[in-house]
Amino acid sequence: MKKVVRRFYNLLRPAPGPVLVEQLKLVAGHQVSSILSVGLVIALLWWILLNQVNFVALSVWAVCMISGLLLTYQRARTSLRDGISLEQAPGIVRRLILERIFYSSGWGGLGFMTLGVATENSGLLVLAAIAGMMSGAMSTFAPVFLLFVVTVIPTIALVAWKLLLLDDPAFNALGLGFVIFMFALLGQAIHSSKGARLAIDLRFENVELLNQLHAETQIAEAAQREAEQANAAKSMFLAAASHDLRQPIHAQGLFLDVLSRTALDPRQRGLIDSAMAAREASSEMLNTLLDFSRIEAGVVEPQVQAFYVQPILNKIEREFTEQADARGLSYRSRESALAVVSDPNLIELILRNLVSNAIKYTRQGGLLVNFRRKGTMGVFEVWDTGIGIDASQQETIFREFHQLGNPERDRNKGLGLGLAIVQGLARTLGIQLTLHSVAGRGSVFRLELPLAIGERPQPASVSAQREAVLPNVRVLVLDDDPVICAGMIQLLNDWGCVCEAAQSIEMAIALAPKLLPDVVISDYRLREHRTGIEAICSLRSLVDERLPALLITGDTGPERLREAMASGIPVLHKPVSSSQLFHALISILPETVPP
């Protein structure tokens, strides 16, 4: 019994502030929607029950009830229009309690005034009207259970009391029935009140979840912006650092190439070879950064064609066999007569990175590089017996600068960009790259691409090379670094070229009419935020619109790479070896220029 009383008491207590506000809004909405029907019932009862005896009393009752109804309607509309604040809610509850007591007294008073006095049919009509009003009050006031209680209990208590006072067993039975009806309404109102409270609580939970989602979305967006800014800052730093590192290494390479052509004793030759090997290692790291930057910049344009896979397998084997032998590893490659459709240069770069990576992370055993048929597709496979990759790491290894087992950042293990470049190139080519690996047992990378079915592969082109001399070729060099200018002049002079060097566009324009250059070699980034593209355009308008030209750049920033590629001028990236420069020159010089 105590539990029932306690639960009933808890239902009568006002809900917490925000919930109470929502409950009062529901009550106000129901009041507004029910005013017409309640007003019509009051008017109808007045019309039917009116006679000479009760005219004054019934008319006063009707006026009071309709006036109270209109006042309630006006206040409910105001609450819905202006809203209900947390501070207003308790006062509104108190006002509504007073209104409900007045309302219930009015309906109970109608029963006292008519029952036993009016005809039997009129009495039944009054009882039916009161029962209907109380049933309607349940849907209107159940959200705030206290309001329903002060509406129903006084009304039914007065009516039941009146019925029990009448000296008529039928009316006495109706009185008991009304008491039972009251408890039935209270039971239904309890369930309705709980349902309304649950709906409001769920609404608040949904709002809270939406707010949390909004807050988390803002946090995620802020984190994404920070990540994008950090990535942009990283790219800018890498581009700047790469450019600044390439300059001296490029100049060093030019002087080493010139020095290697002079008469040297064996000891000096050994020192030069060691210096050139160190320079090649630095160049390889910088070129790895360049490959990664080119992929990020989106300037890698695949040149798709049909080609045989065996020449690439042979070339990779020649390049890495000595390196594998030095680590005590076996290098095996299976022969294949198949041809595929893709970009042979990019496929070669992917395989080179995969093979290099396999050698770096294999301590014993060896590696196998082969190509096999799989239906209408072909699959390159690079197997190794290396350290393997744990399942938890098989996604992260494709991130840039991520390396396994190299906490000391041993430069012999590279920069951690090889697999990032592989994944980026595979995505660019639209081919599938998969990995299967077991920690401690080894890995296999597979690259799947279409076979050349019905297409005739082009034979490997062998370019006719001139002698490593370019006698009397007039070259105008434009670079704002005097050290690079000096190294370039010495190397070109060794090839027999006639050279002039300029360190600004204005100086180049002044020298051009005198030299009448056969070719221009210009640095991309010049002083005062000017570019080699601008310089070459100016020289072509002055000398010849068909003047051959080369751009040499140390920039790896995405915007710079895109701009250089869009110019249509051949681009070499620092550090440029002498063989690269020579082959680039003979590829753009017209045949009329004497070799």
C-alpha cells in the first residue's frame, strides 16, 4: 500500500523544469484544440435544460463556464505563441490548478443543480455530458497528472455525492458507478501520463544525441581542418626543404661529373667514385620525395600501351641482383612471354619500389619476382622471406614516412615512402594492389593488370644516341645560383658547347642577340618571384618561337609541378646527372644542329 501511495505521490509531483515546460505545451495545445467542442456542449446543455425555474442559475452557470473557457483559451494561445520559460512553468501550473478547481466545481455544481430536479432524461443527459467531459479531460490534462486529478476528483465526487443523497436506488447505483468510473479514469490517466513523459524524455534524449552528434561533427571537422593544414604545412616544408637540398647536391653533381673526366690516379679515382656514390644515394632519396610529390600533385599522366613484361623483369633483376647478393639473399625471377596493357615506366617504378622494399626487410632467404596469367588478367608478384607484416600494420604501411623496424631512421632503409608511392601509382593506373603477409615468415605483394589480348605490343625503342659531345652547340644557361652556373658551364664546355650564363631574365635577354642560342637551359624558380617559363617565352619571342628549351627545377610543391607540366617545356628535376642532361639535350635539339 505504501508503495502505491508513494508512486501516486510521485506522479503528482511536478516534473523537472525542461520536462514540465514540454508537458505544459502539450496541455496548452490540447486546450486550444478542444475549446470549440466544450463550448458547444455547454451551450447545448443550457438550451436543453433551460426552464422558468432554473433560468437565472443555469444562465449564470453557462456564462461563467464559457467565460472561463475563453480565458483559458486566450492564455493557452499566448503560451504557445510566446513560449514557456523555465521560470514561468511553476506559476502556470499554480494558475491551471485554480482554473481546474473552478472548472470541476462548475461541472459538479451542474450535477447538484439538475439531478433530482430535472426530468429523468435530462438527468441522464447531464451525467452523460459530465462523463464525456471527464474522459476528454484525460487526454487534455494527463501530461500533467496533477491537473487531471484536480479536474476529475472534485467533479465526480460532487456528482457521486449528489446521486447517493437521492432517495432512488437507481441513482444510488449510478453514484457508485461514477466512483468506479473515476478510478478507471485515474488508471488510464496514469498510463497516459507515463506515455507522455516517456515521449518527452525520448525527445530530449534525441535532442541531446543530436547536439552531441553536432558537437562531435564540429570537433571532427576542426580536426580535419587541422589535419589538412598540417598536411599542407608538411607539403610546403617538404617542397622547401627538397628545393634547398637539391640545389647544392645538383651543383655538387655537376662538379663531380666534370672532375671525373680529368686525369686521376687510382686513389683519386676511388675517392671520386665514393663521392659520386654518396651523391647518388642523396639523389635517390630526393627523387623518392619527387615521386611522392608528383603523385600528390596529380601530374602523373599514364601513357598506356601494350608491352612485354620480360624486359622489365630483366631490367629489375640486373639492377637489384648485386644488392641482394651483398646481403646474402637469393634473387630469382621467372621468364614470361606475356604482354600487358598499362604504362611500362610506372609499372617498372612500382616493381622497383616493391623489390627494393623486399630486400631491405629480408635478412635471410631471398625473394622471387615473377609474372603469371590469371584468366584475362596478369599478376606481378614479389615474394620475400622477410620479417613479414602483422595484420594490424597492413593498412598503415602504405602511409607516407611509415616504416617497420626502423626506429633509428637508418637512411639505408629509405624514407618510408616506397609503399605510399606504390599505392599512389596503382591508384593512378586504376589497377589492384594486394598484400598477403605473415609476421616472421614473409610477404607477397600482387599487382593485377589486364593482359594484352588482341593488341600488338610495341618493341622496346632503342634511341639513337649521339656521341657524348655536342661541339659548337650554343647554349644559354639561366640560373640565379652562380655556383650552379659555373658547374653547368664547365660540364657543357667539356661536351664542346659554346656557353653563356645569365643570372637574371634581363641578362639573358641582353646576351641572346649576341649568342643566338641553339638551346636554353633555365632554372624554374628565379629571383623576384619570376619563373623560367617566363624567361623562355621572352627569349623565344626575341630569337625564335621554336627555340628548344629545358626547365630544371628543384621544386616539388604540387602547384609548382602542375605549372611546370602545363607549360609543355621538358622538365628535369634536380639533382640532374650528366647523362640525364645529355639525353634531354639531344632529344630536343633539331637534327640540323651539328652533333
